[in-house]
Amino acid sequence: MQLTLDGISKKVGSETWLYEMSLSPQPGAVTVLLGATRSGKTSLMRVMAGLDAPTTGKVMVDGRDVTGQPVRKRNVAMVYQQFINYPSLTVRQNIASPLKLRGEKNVDENVHALAVKLHIDMFLNRLPAELSGGQQQRVALARALAKNAPLMLLDEPLVNLDYKLREELREELGQVFRSSDSTVIYATTEPAEALLLGGYTAVLDQGRLLQYGPATEVFHLPKSLSVARAYSDPPMNFVTATPAPGGVQLPDAALLSLTWPTGAVAAQQTVTVGLRASSLRLQAQEGDHVLRGKVLLAEISGSDTYVHVSSDIGEVVAQAPGVHHFNIGDALTLYFSPAAAFLFNHDGDLVMAPRLAKGA
């Protein structure tokens, strides 16, 4: 199914919720809507579904104008943050409901196959209230998949689950979506989720569509500072610098050797150097730039340690693989390669990005 949003916008009273944008998600693939809370993700999904009509513009499905057509007249499946299931029906009956409405044959066989795929086959005879939050959300997902709608919309479906459950379901959903023929639109605030799930990513900020494209392309080539901020977790480190012969001068007065296209940076205007936390290392390599500082905070998340450091160029965050222990106030030296730096001009547009290694 080809969904096309043509110049749509959304105003509520005097407030603009969505600024004019056009978007054609890739048919039969996952498109992740990535953005902070109130960036416009839910408003955009409601327009896609037909729950709200756009103030301007058109919503097209396979070339047919469906603008203003209510959701009940569209073949759409939706999954919300809350666990929305029929409380009086068993898990089996919940999943079977869209199959029976469609007059599907082999209902029991299809229900069991979906339950196995989402690891809830052992709960088929239970009521939703007898399940954990994660299990209830799996039931809601199974029912949405059973509908076999050409358009599936998922509005932060994992946000209310604990960390471990989110990790498990992300992996499973990626596999489920890749085996589906539906066009999937998935909203999240988490960059890691966008990378894991998304064949494509649309980055939103305060009702504006900033960039759309293949997920890895948007991640590696964010077209602006705003996109780089949205698509980095932990946040990308940004440092204001001054153009100088042979590169840029950092706040520590050191020259960072960079080469950018002619005319991409205006003379006498400051630029911004971007460094992902993962590019700041504890061990030196040949040609590295050296940052000296003191530990402000160290926190362990999963198998990584995130170190907040007051450095020569300002406060930065480094992501160190493995578990490391630091004391607040410890002296710490960090290293990074100039080749790992992003460069944004005075207007915040991307000028240069790190080259990808072969196969990346």
C-alpha cells in the first residue's frame, strides 16, 4: 500500500501541531517516526489513520484521495501505549476477533501461529487481566497483526514496559515486521529503537519534518544539528569552533585538522563540531586528538559505561564499552580521531560527516 501525505498541516485553534509537510513512507516496510514528546508523532499518525483530518493538504492511498475519510472506513490496525484488549475475552478470542470479522478460515490455526510468533501461546486460555503488562501488549500486537491491515500504526507501544521487556520485544518486533507485508509506521522517542526497527526513519521536531530516508543514512548523515540531536543516544557532543587554516580551532586552542567542501563554511562565522559519545575513547590511537578533564559522573547502562567529563573543550559524554569504575573528580584523558567528527556550519547545516568503514 502506498500512503502519501501531500502538503498536510494541522492546526488546533491558533496552535500549529503540524507544519506543512509531504511524506511517502516506503510501502511494505517499517518507517519509524522519531522525535521527542510533543514533536508531532501522534498528531501525524492520527492524520494517517483518519482519526483527524489535516487542516491543509491531502492524504492519498494508492493514488486515491482519502482526506477526511473516517478511520472506520479505512483498513488500518493501531496499537497504542496502553494495553487495549477486550477484558472479557480470552487471549485466544482477542486475537481471533479480527479474523472472524473478516470471515477467515482456519482461525484457530492462524491464532496459534501468531501466538507462537509473539511467545504467548501458553496464555491463550487466560483473560488479559491475568497477564503481565508485557504479555498484554503482545496480545494487542497479535490482534493488530491478525487484522492483516495494509497499514499498521504503532504509537510508542513499548513505552510503558520495563527496560528488559522493551529490549525483548524490540528484537521480536523487528523480526515480525520484516516478515509482514504491511506498511508499518512506528513512533518512538528512542534513537536505538529507530535504528533497530526502522528500514526508514522520519525525524520530527516541534511539528516539523526534518529528514526522511533509510534509517542508517539518516543516522550517519543527519542533515542538520536538529536531526543529529534527535538521532543520538546519548546526545551527540557539540563544540563551537572557529574556522582556521587547515581545520578548526577548538575552545582549548588546539587545531582540529578537517577539510570541507569549498564554500561550505562562511568566513568569519563560527561552526559546530559534533562528536558521538562512542567516538570518545579511553585508549589512544595514532593521530588522535587529546582531551584532558575531570569526571563529573559515571553511570553503567547495560554493557556500557557513560562518563560525563568536564574537559578542555567543555562538558562531554563518552560511551566506553564494558564496565568501568570512576570516582567523581578523577582526572581522565579522552581521545578521538578527527575523522570521527561531524561539522555543521553557522546555520546548523551538515558540512561533513565521518566516512563509513567498508561494510558499515
